[in-house]
Amino acid sequence: MIHSRITGTGSYLPEKVITNFDLEKMVDTSDEWIRSRTGIERRHVAADGETTVDLAEQAARRALEAAGVAPADVDFIAFGTTTPDLVFPNCGTLLQQRLGCRGIPAFSLETACAGFMYALSIADKYVRCGESKRALVIGAETLSRITDWKDRSTAVLFADGAGAVVLEPSAQPGLLSTHLHSDGQYKDLLYCAGGVSTGIDGRLTITMAGNEVFKVAVLKLGAAVEEALAANGLDRSAITWLVPHQANIRIIQATARRLDLPMERVVVTVQDHGNTSAASVPLALDVAVRDGRIKRGDLLLLEAFGGGFTWGSALVRY
């Protein structure tokens, strides 16, 4: 039986950093207010002219290097993003051209902050059915382009970045299972209004009902992580690391409590990266792999929750 396994991780953050103290000059807020409610201390923002695919390319090349895979040998690209460079061609195809792996399946998908989880699940299926030998999975965003920097409820949260993983076939289980969900009844709680078919009235910006999003996110994420464990007949104690979507420290802490996991076993990068949407899980994963926390054989529980609502989890033997 063929399994898929993560053989390399990579990430990239733009050079420009906006601290909470910088935001104090831009909006009615304070460092203490932001840190106490979100856990965020700083976030990275793309430079003028720096695009989502620019960030993704850097993360992808680092993941490929870690896996020992030549860019031209990639045979499948799944790219999660909410902030594409163009309406079309899609970001996966734009990245494919840069990497030089012409003719392969390459696409992007939009499920907000759950974008990487959806892309990972799809790529896993392609590897397991034998149709891909070297799949590249990316989450990348330039959320600063749709952030209203005068709206305190959102300006303090969102940021830019990219993360990537390489999946390859393995005789031993790597991705044990993935679990995806969506519920459009919550669409008015977190959205970015305007689009090609509805038209754009002014600048596209994120709108969020923070308290309501928090309540639903904690409930749905808790169920999703329990679902992953139950599907594999495993107890919570089997988890080595929780690698959560870096949306808000309070959501991360609530999910950890539900799993009876101490925060010492949770990968937290939100203080340095903010909420990078589809990029946040692969970004956090790469940080923990490269600093030595995550080691081969560790059991990882990945999860993300985003606008839509969309959410998902994955149980991974690294």
C-alpha cells in the first residue's frame, strides 16, 4: 500500500515588519491590548510589488531543497490562497512556470485559512493513488492587501507569508488521515466583500465578527481534532505536537485544553507571524522542524479554521 509522507518543509516571510508599537500610530490600539487578546507582537508585510507567488516561490524552493527534490521534478502542485496574483492564470500555474515543471497538474484553491489543509488533503490522495511522486503543497498569502489598516479588529491580526511541504510516496504511513468541513451559514461572520461576479464597490477589505468567530472556531476545531484521533483509534496522549492555525492565542489555548495538551507541546508562532491565513500551518510546521522541536517519528495534529466557514484537520506521522 502506498502512503504519502512529508519529506521537506519550507517557509518565507517578507522583510518588512510591523510591530504593535507601529500599529499604535496607525489605529486606536496598544501593544498591551493586542498581546493580551491575540498573542501577536509583530507581523510581516509584503513590499510594494511583492506578490503571493513571490512569497510562495521562496517557500517552495526551501521545501524542495530540504526534500532533496529538484524543482523541475515536481509533478503536482496544490496551492492554497485567498489572495491570488491574478484572476487567472491561477497561482499554482504561475509557480509551475517559475519552477520549470511544465505540463503537470497545478492549481490554486480558496478556502481561506483552511486553504493549506484542503490542498494537503488533495495532494495526499494523488500520491496515495500513485498519480504523483513529488507533490508540492503550498499555503501563501498577502493579506495586507485586503486589510483595512484603520479597523482595529482586523488590522492587528492579519499578515503575509508562505509555507510549503513536499509529499512523496512511502511504504510507511505519513499522512494518516485528513478531515475537511465547511458550513456556509456562517458566511457573514468573516468575509471579504466584492468579487468578479458581484462587482467591487471600493477597496476589498476583511470584515470579521470576532467574538462569534471565536466561539464557532473553538467548537469546530475541537470536533475536528477529535475526529482525526477517532479515525485512527488513537488517544489524545499519542500526540507529540499540535500544529494549529495561528489565528489567535486564545483559540490555540482553547484547542490545546480540549486535547489536554500542555502548551509546551503546541507549536506557537502567532507572536511573530500574526494570522497568515493559508500560510500559517505550514509556516509553523517549518519553524518547528528547523529549530529541532519536531523530529522524525513524531505524531503531529494539524488543524485550521477559516472564513466560510471552512475547517480541517490532519494527523501526520512526520
